Amino acid sequence: MVLLVWCVFYRQFGLRFQ
């Protein structure tokens, strides 16, 4: 599912951004 990959990517990006 693309949603799962997007969720993981978004979370990783958010953590890196913070």
C-alpha cells in the first residue's frame, strides 16, 4: 500500500525536520 510507505516517509521526514 502506498499509504503505509507515505506514512513512514512522512514520519521519518518529520522527525528529521524537528
